[in-house]
Amino acid sequence: MFKRLADASAAGAAVTLTVDGKPVSAREGDTVAAALLAAGIDHCRTTPVSGAPRAPYCLMGVCFECLVTIDGVGSRQGCLIPVRTGMKVETQLGKREAGR
Amino acid sequence: MTAASDLAASYDLVVVGGGPAGLAAAALAARAGLSTVLFDENPGVGGQIYRGITTTPVTDRAILGEEYWAGAELAADARASGALIVNGAVVWSLDPQKLVGVSIAGKTRLIEARRVIIATGSQERPFPIPGWTLPGVMTAGAAQTALKAQGLVVSGRTVLAGSGPLLWLLAAQTLRAGGRIEAILDTTPWRNWLQALFHLPDFALSPYFSKGMSLLREVKAKVPVHRVDGIEALGKDRLQEVAFTSGGRERRLPADLLLLHQGVVPNVNLANAAGVAHSWNERQLCFVPVLDEAFGSSVPGIAVAGDGAGIAGGTAAAERGRIAAIAAVRALRPEATVPDPQAIRQKLQREEMGRAFLDLLNRPAESFRQPVGETLACRCEEVTAKQVRDMARIGCEGPNQMKAFLRCGMGPCQGRLCGLTVTELIAAERKRTPEEVGYYRLRPPVKPITLAELASLPISEAERKAVER
Amino acid sequence: MAASAVHSDYDVAVVGGGLVGVATAWGLAREGCRVVVLDEGDRAVRASRGNFALVWVQSKGLGLAPYAGWTIRSSSAWRGFSDLLKQETGLDVCFQRPGGFHLALSEKELEARAAILQRLHNQPGIVDYQTEILDHAQVAKMLPDIGPEVVGASYCALDGHVNSLRLFRTLHVAIADRGVTYLPSHRVETITREGGEFRLATPHGEIRAGKVALAAGNANMRLAPMVGLEAPMRPERGQIVVTERLRPFLNYPVVTLRQTDEGTVMIGDSKEESVDPSGLTLGVSATEVERAVRQFPLLANVNVVRTWSAIRVMTQDGFPIYDESESHPGAFTVCCHSGVTLAANHALTVAPMIARGALDKSLVAPFSARRFHVQKAG
């Protein structure tokens, strides 16, 4: 769905994070949501109402579709959080578990 | 990076939002000697129009266009002015006493402000079509953000749909960046041209005209454009096809990405929760805050500047921010020197010329604002248009009652993506105006905060007694 | 609409479209009455939109023993009530009665709680039902996620909860299905009795009905004297914090914390004199949440998605007011704090009384507003 511009690939250090345990390459300056899109990951969560798959929609903090679990803390807006090497991102399936 | 504990207990001026209005306001106020802090939730300033302006990996200036790069000056000026600019700062609460609740990296503070300028700008209007919640459907603004902030351009089969200048700008930027667009589905109703023509002379004199015309030519040369009356996003678990009706015929296009846009509307949540009065603007088809000449709202000491005051674009936003800041300076430090507001108002007037034409031309069609059937009105709580219409028919007169009955507006987005739809559906079913129907009544937190953060706030003896009794 | 328009006759006009009003209206419709419900508009102050959704028995009746029996009657009828609503509308209000807790975060709190329950159960004429005092270990067996600061709790097996917003919606759907006329934005300004019928003046014209039932919450204080009755009210504000949806972890309602069938957690509660329904003081929310996190530490990192405040419908002494007028025969007041708990009674017991034209004194005599005068004299 998205690919990196040539000059953008050169800019910014490479960052490796894991998404559901699998390594994903990103660039410094990416938000988590952008990194997921760039990696071609289809959906970042399933809804707590019906379990329907959802993916980032607005990329500006308004739609709350990009909710993912980051480093064990759930319901983080992926489009507002810059990636970091070693970050553990997890798809949020349905309702969040309290205490995680 | 400023931490929550680094913040002072109070500031003369708190500016919420680091887009053009916020940056211009903060710079002016700081230079006039007000202790000024600007909070923005993103990793960098620029808002939407100048997103990523200080960090963008896009080096080819032609891709994004010169207008974008004008934001760099605004950002630099704000930094140099002495205003404290805090990124990653989420303002989740504002009350009529101008107490600001802000959260930075999971730590929350309550900051007193003598004046507040809400510059949280605009968001894209909801575009409720069947299938709009499928992965693979996004807003045009999202694609633009991805391009500006991360240097990501669309790949695969991409369809753009909707109306408004931003759609065409994104198309042009995408093509310049080497992206491919299969088609643009133009939803501008024919009738709009008739209404807008009256204002064409103004528009022809405004800076928009020639820029707009050349953009259109640039895009139409490379991308097929269809005038459409209906759009559906189809697919199982993700977008696979876009169906549309054009000239009475139904057609389908296989697609990986559908980008929707039908204009922008003010982001009202913080102002609404602070008690700022809003009213319906029939020309722009949205709620806007009720403001005086200096963008002061119905709550003393709280102003709303930028697109949040009514859609007028990025350059106008900066001028509005300056006018609001001048009012704050005059109130708190009347002896300070400020730029001449007259000159600023003249600039603002020039920017706003031509707005009427654009507004009327780009009024989205009713069918794309008032969905029917199983199309979701509320994405968060998965409430359908039919459910809302049925409830309105049996007597539910307003969005707050509707929220109680169906949970629309109770999800994390707090009505940002359903508020206008729900109000318009109730108005349509009950034959009332949106002004009569009203909007959700919002309260803090306007952005989520954790229980632990809320628990960490200072508690007075009286407040504790009200609970532990 | 012309202000002088006159509307056709109804058997009963119910004033107030909240839970008490619509439960009563539904019950009346089941009895075959032609009913109109007069309600305010979207911005009306509505306890029906701001309550804790408890169907609660524990500690009710301290100061008026018959209230305990009245409450238990409704609690026992609730299952049948919700089944009837489900049959009619297809909507499930998710009533559950697993028993409920009142948690104590200190020995002092636990002792105070035990003392209240002791006084309650010592009252002459009190109906016998069990509320136990449990220690931490006993509570933890049923609420495994409680934090170490929970010293103990009082537990009553008759306590439960329901999805009260869905109940509100279900009753509105049910009355629409039964042909009840629902008139929003019809605030009742005056009520007079002429020619054997009641005339209610609203901004959109006059409504005429054979009987009138005042179920307007705190506004009953203004309306009751118009029909020769009284309803002394003492409204108070409460604030609630609501979290995002979570996987089920809490199987029992706690009086200030419950997990809804949708997964959200509601946290309360406060008692404030201010009656500004749109006001919110962060310190109150913070106190509620601080206690909640001490009770259930696993909630610390969960997000607050919204908060709200509401004005409680509260009579002078906290107990219901049910009255029929002597000077204006056919006028009734139906007024209480616990519109959710008592919904079954209002629908299945009080409504038939109103339909028949007389309150059953053996059941509701203690709740007449005349009791306020007796207390004053004493």
C-alpha cells in the first residue's frame, strides 16, 4: 500500500521493532502506525465490539483506529508514538486485558 | 525533551496545538513578554498542513510544493521567540477557569493559565460509505501525512474519492513523488457549481485561483476522473474493490487503497469540553465556535484560532493566531509592543477572499453525509445509520439522548468521526436543523489518560470527603 | 405549532420520560391504558443517563424499614421483568444478580459498614435478608483481583446490576411498540383539573388526560403542588469515570465499581451539593479513581475514555414517594432515587395501581409524603 521515497530511505537511521513477535524494519522518525503501513501489515487490531479487523485511518490522532499494544501497555495510539529499536508492538485483538 | 515535572505551575498563555495558528500565536505572545507554553501531541510541530516540517525526510521540494515549506519559517520563529514548545504533550482537559490538564509520557500535570488559545485545527469530515471501516480505506490526509512525515508514497492500486482542494493537492503530490493513482472519483455535486459561480469573481482574484487551476490540469493529465453519485468499499476483512455509480452506470475497480476526503471541519472536542458555545455554520456544514473579533470565545480568556475557528486554510490560520495572541497580550501586558493588528486583518481578509467560492463548490453531497442502512455511522461502537434513524423516528431528538440509547459517541474517538453524521441524521429524520438538534456535550478527558494518571492529581479535602463518606 | 392547539384525550399522562416514567408508562400500556409520556428535550438533566445501573438491595431501609421489603420485591421481580422486555423487543438488558460487594479499604471503613448493617437489621419490622461481613481472604475467593489494601467487604447475594442505558432504550422501544405517545420537548408548565380531566400546558399546546402520574424526578417538587401533593427533593450531584472496554475480569458488582456487559468499567461515586450537571471537578474523579486502583490494582494502566456527572433524583430522606391526591383525584406521584432497582415494581406493581385508580396502601403507605409532616411534628 505504501513504499518509501528514494531520498526518504536514505534519511534517518534504521530501526528494528517487533510486531507480534516478528521483526519489522522502520526508519527513525516513523510513527508506529506509519511503520506498520510501510511494512504492509494489513490490520493493527480487531474491535472490542465485534472483532472486525481495523487499520489506521486518519494518521492524525483523531480516529483511534491505530490502537496497538506497545511494550505491554495497551490501547496506545500508534500514529502519535515514534518507533524505537527494540520496541514490542502487538496487534490488539478485541477487548484489552486489564493489567497488561 | 520537556518532562511534565519541568513545567511551571502557571503560564500567562497556554497554546494548545502546534500548527500554523498555534506557532504564530506563541511566537507573538512570547516576544511581547508573556510566559508562553505551546503543547502539541505529535512528535514535531506543524499541525497537519506543515506536518513533519522540521523532520521530513522528503528533500525534493517540488514534491510537496512551496506552500508546505513556508511552514519552516513559522516553526523556526516560534522556537526563536522564547516560547516553551513541548511535543508529545496531550492536553486532555480544559475547564472554564482555564485549568489545563496535560499529559507527557504518562505523567500528568494541571497547569494554570491566565489565557488559553485553542489551536487544535481541523480534521477531515467523516465520510461514511459502505465499507469505510475496512483496512485499506484511509483519508487523503493520512496519505499526505505519511508522505510529509515519513516520505511514504502510495503503491499498489490506489483510488482517490471525494471533493475539495486537499484531494487534488494530494493527487498532485503523489504523482510528483512517483506514485500511481488508478482513478479519482469526484463527488462534487453539479449543483454546487451554480451556487459557487456567484462568488467566482472573488475567487478569481484570490491566490487560490491560479494555484488551483494548474493543480487540476496537472492531475487530470495523468489520472482518469469520474463524477460519481455513490461509492462502496468492498472486500472481506480488507479492501479489495471500489464500486461506484457514475452517470447511472455501476462500475468496479480492483483496489488496494481507497483514500477518502470531503473537506475538513473544525476539531471541536477540547473547546466543547471547556464549555465554549458552538453554532451550526450552514455554508461549511459543521459546528464552529461562537467567537468575537479577536477570536475570543464565550468562555472568558479562552480563544479559538486557526481552522478550529472555522475553515479558512493554513495562511489564514497564522494570521488568526496572531490576532488572538495580540488580544491576550493587550489583556495581560498592555504596555507591550505588538504588531499592528490592522495590517494583520488586511492579510487575513485577502486570505479569506475566495473562501466563499471554495466553500460552496465543495459542500459535500447529502448522500455522503447522511448514510443509510448498514453503513456505520459510529465506527468505534459500530452503530449503523439505520439504528440511528430508527431511534430518531421513535422520538429520540438529539445526539445526547441518542448516545445514551445506542452508545454512538461513547467510544475512544468521542464523536470525532460520528458527531456530525449523528446530528445530521437526527435532523433529517425529525425535520429539524442541525442547530436545533445540537451536538454531543463533551467532557474531559478529551484524550484518554490512564487511571493511574488521573489518580495522581491533587485532591482537596472537600473533594475527598465527597467520595469517602 | 400553535400554542393554543389542543390534543386528544388519553387515559394517563405520564410526566417525565426517564426510567421511572417509561417503566410506569409501559406498565400502564400493558393494562390497556391509552398513555402519553411528556418529556423534556435532548439536553434535559436525566438521572436515567447518569446512574450506576445497580439493582441493589444491600443496606436499603435504614430509617424506613419497609423500604427493604419494597426493594427486595422489585429485585425478585426483576428477572421476570427483563424476560418480558426481551420477549417484546428482542433486546436483552443483561440483568444479572450474582450478589454484590461494598469494599472497605481500612478497618475503620469495615467497622463503620458493619455498624450500619447492624442498625439496619435491628429495626423493628425489617424483612430478614442476609448481608455478611467478609474478610480479605473471603472476598478474594470471589474477587481474585482485589488489592492488598482491601480489608474486607459486606456482601449480599441479592445484589445485582443491569445495562441501564439499554434498559432505557428498551423501554422507549417497548412503549413505542405498544402505541404509547411519546412527546419530547414538551416540558409541562402547569397542570390543572377541569371537567373531570387533567389539563397539562406545554410549549406545544395542551394535553388532556383522565389521570396524571408525575414521574419527573427532581422536577416533581415543582409539579406536585399543582395537583395537591408534595414532593420535597434534595438533588445532589455525582460523578462517574468510565474506562475503555476490557476483557471480563469482574463477575460481581461492587457498589462503586462495576464491569458492564460491554466490558467497560464504571467507577464512582461521589455525593456533592453542587447541582450544576455539566460541572466536573477533577479532584473528585481523582479520588474515585485512586480508590478504584487500590481496590483493583490491575486497573492502573487502563484508559479513561469518558467521565460524566449527573444529578441524582433524591427525595428529602432518600426514600421513595408514592402518593395519590385527595384534592385532585387521579393524580399520582411516582418518585424515587433508585429508578433502576425499582423499575420492576414501577412497571408491574405501581402501574396497575394507577390503572385501577388507587394506590394499594398495604404496599406503599409508608412512602406517602405525609411522612415528612409526621417527622416535623415529632
